[in-house]
Amino acid sequence: MSALQFLLTVVLIGIFSSPVAAEVGGDCGECHVMHSSQDGGAVGTRSYGGLLFKDCLECHTGTNTGTNTIPYVYCANEPIFGTNTLAGGSFFWVKTQDAKGHNIFPGNADDILTEAPGKGSRGCGVAGDCHRNLHEEVDHNGLRQGCGKCHMVTDAPVGSFHHADDSNLVVGGEANDSDGFFRFLAGHDAADGKGVSGIEDPKWGYGADTVRHNEYLGSAGGSGAAGGLKTLGHTMTGFCCGCHGDFHGREAGGSWLGHPSDAVLPAEGEYASYTTYEPMVPVARSVLTGVSGTVTPGTDMVMCLSCHVAHGSPYNDMLRWDYSEMRAGGQSSGGCLVCHAGK
């Protein structure tokens, strides 16, 4: 076990006795070097962002068992999707198949896309910014690449987001948006207040069920406004809009040009039967007060993560299910048909 893994094990072991994770603490030297050199090595040869010993993926590689105290987002052998993967899925499939998720691997250019599909005007406007893709390192804002383009902490070096405070039941948002945001999904400017608000499952989504899962904030206000994006606040959909803004909140002539993320599930018709929370088809809530096993059509919303995972899956477009196997007329169940039950 490396020094960094040891520290994270010690610190994160309290996660399972608490409803939320807390920021990392302990001896600085367990994770960091002083001058990016060690044991006679040349300067610049022993550090990653934030003078860390290892990069994100090295530390977060392993097999999830439900007892591990570090969340693993990558593993050497193929995981069983939905069984020993976490809420974000796994980057395992992305390593060799770019269509399966977000390519965060440096030096491994995407074979399909050169930039984020739906890339709109929501980025910071800097040429080659973080919003273009994840696998290329950017030469501003702390030389960010891969995981550090999404998981960050305001005005701090890459890798230091583990020191952000995420100890509240509802992490992030207007009341407590200093540095702690849901899963460290924050903005990079101290004054912008941008980041995701949510309730964190203590096992990061491993074995999630009706009564234990992440809870996501949604914003139904202005959904579907013609030609523009709605005001999304501290929502997961709002965060996804940073790279995929053109997919959200747009319609022309009454027809959607993208899936209506953060649109309220209708309280009548086929959607009304989705009342028991299904972890593989999560919804967003207008207000977060706790974890609920009930879905309320007419109030709760479909969002980006209702259909996709954030890291990767065995299915194209990082979907939660095999879209090609969805059949209307009773031939299949789950997936799209959880919401579209009448099909």
C-alpha cells in the first residue's frame, strides 16, 4: 500500500459510519512532496498536480467490494456494471472504446470526438479550455487534465480538492458553497459560486438501492425555453452544461432538440407509474432534505444522470443500459421504460 493510499484509507474509513464524506486530513507528507523531488531524484520527476505522489487514477484503481475505503473508478479486470461499479460507472471500458464514456487518459486521443459534443458557449472562453475535452492538458488554471477538469476546488492546485469540506448532509449550494461541493464538482473561480449541490451516498453508489443512493438537485424553472438555456443553479445538469450546453433546454417549433434534462416528470399518463425510486434511473429533486425512496411525478425531474453515468459504462454514449435493446410493446423492461412505462 502506498503512502497516499494509506492516508486516504485512514481518513475515509469514517465514511461508512457517517452519512457523508469529510475532507482529507493528516500529515501532509503522506500525500505530498515538498519540491517535486525525492530521494535524490531530479526536480519535477516525483510529483503530479498539487505535488502529489500519484495521479488520481493510480490511487482510485481497484475493485469495489462495499468495504473499500477508497472509491475505485478504474480496475484492471472488467467490472460487473451496476454490481461492483459506483454511481459514475467505470473508466475500464473507456480505455479501449472511446464511445463508452469520458476519455480522461493523457496521450490517448479520442478516436471519435475531438471535442465535447454539444459544446456551447458555457465554457470560460479560453482557447483550448477544460470544456473542450478531458484527455488534453490545458496550459492554464493549474495545468488541468482528466479528472481534475471536473473534480476541483476553487482557486486551488489540481489534486487539492480532497481538502474541501463536504461534511454537511446537503453538500454545496447557496448555504455552504465555500469550497465543499457534491463530489468536489466545483468551479475554479472563488467568486463564481459554481458547483454541484447534492446528498452523497456513503458508499459512492456501490450497491445503491431504494433507500440508499445519491440525491441530485434539479431546477425546473424555465425548462424548454426556446433557443436558450435555463437557469440551473447548483444542479448536476447545470454542471454538465459546462461542456454539453447545446444539448439542454433547447427546442424549436415545440420539438425538443435534446433530451429534456431537468424537465418535470408529468403527473399523468405513462410517467405517473414511476413512484418507487430506481437507482439505475435516478431523478433530480427541486429541494434536497434527505434521501427518499419515493419518486413524485409532477415534482421530480429527469436529468442527465437519469440516462447516463459520469465516468463510463459498457454501453455506447455512457448510457446506463443498452439502448439498442429497448423495445416498445412489452418486449423489454427497465431503462427507458422505467419512465416511459406506457410503451
